[in-house]
Amino acid sequence: MDLLKIALTSIASVVALFLLTKLMGNKQLSQLSMFDYIIGISIGSIAAEFATELENPERTLLAMVIYAVSAYLVSLMTNKSTRLRKLINGKPMILFDKGKLYRENFKKARIDLTDFLTHCRSQGYFDLSQVQTAVFEFNGSISILPAEKYRPLEPSDMNLDPVQQEVLVNVILDGHVNEENLKHTGNNLVWLNNQLRVQGYHSPEEIFLATVNTVDNTIKLYPIRVATNTCDPFE
């Protein structure tokens, strides 16, 4: 009987976690602020206790709801108040600018020079002379503005005006045609089957992925490979 109750409370805790996470929003899945992190681990800990609570599971459920509602209300308030947003989430700090390291901001951010240099290298900057400004964001990441002569070349630098690309639309996934997406591209099954025949395929079941570029109405096919690849370039 106890095992059945644990199974039921575990299912209930999973459902409650899902619903409460939906309430708090996808922010919980992205880079977290300190407050979001505290709320997230607290709710996770309470949910684990809820799964095995046999006496009064409603108490732990209530605690989870209170934490989630608190996160939701704080999110609403920080969206309306910049002062409160700075107080709870913190604010960006300049760590490096125009060849100068700001030691006081390093202390406030609680990041040492070694960690800072590691962040720079991970973004491709092994020499600080290549960096114009480095900013410590409130979520713990570091944003880097490269020095002008080290930034990536852009089309405007060469007086080019390239055509804006659109998001590719998936029309076949794992052998199944998504007719709604196909219609969105302005095409139909007749067009799709014709494209398959032109490229040497007989049916959508042979295709693992097919994407359509709506700019020029071209299709890219990735067939299902039955044979295994004996070469492992990452080994």
C-alpha cells in the first residue's frame, strides 16, 4: 500500500513540477539569475520530499506552490520596476574596457582573473588587445565586444547587400510528411513527390529530414542511412 502511495505522490510531484514550471516560464530553463537559481533548487528539493511524503503530502505541495507563485510575482514586479530588477537580479559590470582591467568590479562580481581569461579564450580571444570591452552579466556570463580590427568581417564592410535568409521549414521528419508546413512553403504533395523523383527517391519514407528554403523554394534532402558509418572522426 505504501509503495502504491509513493508511486502516486511521485506522479503528482512530476505533474506539479511541470505545471509550476510552466507558471514560472521558460526563464527557468535558460541562464538563471541568483533568485531563479534559489527558487529552482528549492522547488526541486521540495518535490523530491513530496514524492515520498506519506503522511501529509498536501503540505509539501503547498510549499511548492508558494515558491512558484513567489517566483511568478517577483518576475512581474521586476518587469515593471527597474530598481527592483537591479536589486534582485543585479546589473552588468564592466570588467575590462579600452585596455584597462577594473579590479573593484572583479571583486564585486566575485570572479578572478584566471576565470576571466578562460571566458575570453572560450570565445576565441587569447590576447586582451583583441578585446575592446568585456561585461559581466547578471546571469554570470561574460559578453565581449571585440576591438574594431579584430571583429568578424561583415557584408557591409565590402559594400555587399546579401539577400536576407529565412528559417528553413521542415517538411519531412523521419519519413513523415508535415503537410501543414509544406502548405506554408506554398507547395503541395505533387511538388514534393516530384522533387523526390528528381533527386532519385521514390517516397518520403526514404527521407530522414527534408527542409525547404522559402526564399528560393529549394529543397534539401537527408536520406535515411541504413548502413553504419565505420569511420568515427571524434575517436
